[in-house]
Amino acid sequence: MKPILFNFSDPELEKFIIDMGQPKFRAKQLREWLNRGAPDFASMKNIPESLRTELDCIAQTLPVKIVKKLESSDGETTKFLLELHDGEQIECVLMRTTYGNSVCVSSQAGCAMGCRFCASTLLGLKRNLTPNEIYSQILIAQWELRSDRISDKPIRPNGDANNGDVSHIVIMGTGEPLQNTENVIGFIERANREMGIGWRRITLSTCGIVDGIDRLIEWNRPINLAISLHAPTDELRSQIMPINNRYKLSDVLDAAWRFTDNHNRQLMIEYILLGKRNENGETVLYNATPEHAEKLSELLHGKNCMVNLIPWNAVDERDFASLSGNAVHRFQDILIKNGIHTRIRRERGTDIGSACGQLRLNNAKNK
């Protein structure tokens, strides 16, 4: 396996360069390119071509390599399929929005949670990602944004004072972040320290690992927390989310309220709206009936939270069905009537399979 230069300390990188017979200052040049997210040595224009060629034969720049890159037709979403040093694959998504440039990163290769509606868990959990492997996803997106600026690609104005760089991070990609808590915390600390991304622009999404939420409380940083709820009762949630057999709804929400109360932050509740096909082939409501909306309202009444309703992005291997826009809005209307702050997540990149795990799964099936 080729050594990954990004993982080297500065002294290790200097020794590597000197052992190649190169002057020490080349290590500083390399470090600058690595910190900018250069995906290959060919991009490093102030380094002699002969050295770039030699480096390409014996080393790798980042802990991840781009296998595939897909662009949505509206130019707002870019999805990357990335390969790790051991051949495992992950995904990250760059979203260019009106409030800034947001990157959704993966925290694990695969997922062990077994949620019945999700593509990420179909191949099982392979391993946790290191802080460098998570951080490199941000660098890949950052490099893409800088490439936008020197190409003919129109830059979407976002009104954000970040000069078109990554401004927001969501840890909502493949994997359960709170099964890899310490590495995720290490990644967040680095993104805050080295990229200047504020705590309040970082969101971590969990299906409800109570021990992990308690660790975040102990860590005591004012990031945003999102809970993947997806059902208003234990009975229904256990049917689609096996984790509910370990951590009941009340335990998960109690831990989440403790976290958000510490920092006066609004809790995000994620709720995927699912349908099922009946024996006549008609789509019927599964977790999105008016009764479910009322129960969810009771669960969240008087709490500082926002419900993010997510229309389900179809996965062939799952036996759920997508709901009509009318059904989604009827569910939202009930929540709003009951005083629950609610929005419907805008679907991004549906033409490139941007739902979590889809690109990785499709690539595995085509091998």
C-alpha cells in the first residue's frame, strides 16, 4: 500500500522528502497542497514535474480517492463516491445553497443500524472512519468549490461571507456517528480549528445512541443535534429501526433535551414519510397518517425543536413507497396546527441518487 502523505506529521513528511533526495522546503510545499485538498500530485503546480511523477508512483495524497463524481442537473449538488486505502467505499455530498456551501460526510464505511428504509445499511458495517478520513471528505468538497471559481462554471451566490468555501458540515452520511464518537469529535474539533467552521454550523445526526449523546454533553460544544425519529411510538419505531429495541423513544428524547438545554439549541427531529403498497398495488400511509401526526405533536409539544419532514427517496431493495406531495403537506399541516415548527426538506440531487448510501450500493452491485 502506498503511504498516505496527508497522514504524516510535519517531521515525518520532511524525512520522507529528504530520503527522496529532495530539499526540505519541498515538504512545506507538499503540506500546503495537502491542506488545500489536492486530490493528486499533478495538481501541485509549483513542484517540479519530475518530482510529481515520482511521488505519484510511490505515494498517495489524501486518505480518500475519488472513484466517481456526479453532478445534479441544476448544478447545486455534487456527490462523490470515495475509496479508502483498504478498498472500502464511502460517500459525501456537496450542496451549494443560499445560506452557504454545506457538506454531508460519512462517519463509517457501511452501517450496522439496520433501519428498514435505508440503503446505507444493506451492505452492513465494514469499519469506523478515522478523523483524517472524515476530514478529507471536507477537503475534497473544498477543492471542488475552488475548481468552480477557476472554471467557467457559474458560482451560485449564497450571500455568505465565506468566499465560496465550505461553511456548514452535516454528519448525516453513511454510518452512525455515535458508534464512532471519539473519531467524530476529533474530526469536528479539527474542522473548527483549521477551517474556522463554527460550532453552530455543524450538525450531527444520530438514530439515538443515548450513551453517545451523553458523551456529547460531556464534550460540551454547542453543535446542532438531529435525531432520526421516523415514528411517534415505540411499537412503530421498533418495526423500522432496530435500535429502538435498545433505546426507547423516551430515553432518546430525554438525552436529546439534556443536550439542547445545555446550549439553548433547537433540536432537529428528522422524520422520513413512508408509504406501503397494499395488495391492490395502491400506496397507503405507513408512518404518515393523521393519527401519527397527532401523536408526534403530543410527543414534542412545548419543546424547542423543529421537525424536518423528509419525503422518502426510493430504494429498490426496500419495500416502502414514496408518498405524494399532498400526503406530505397534510402531515405537515397537522403539526403546524398543533404549534410544532415544521419544514419539508427540499429534495436535492434526486437525479444523481444523492440519498444516503445509494451511490455506494449501486457501485457495489455493478462490480
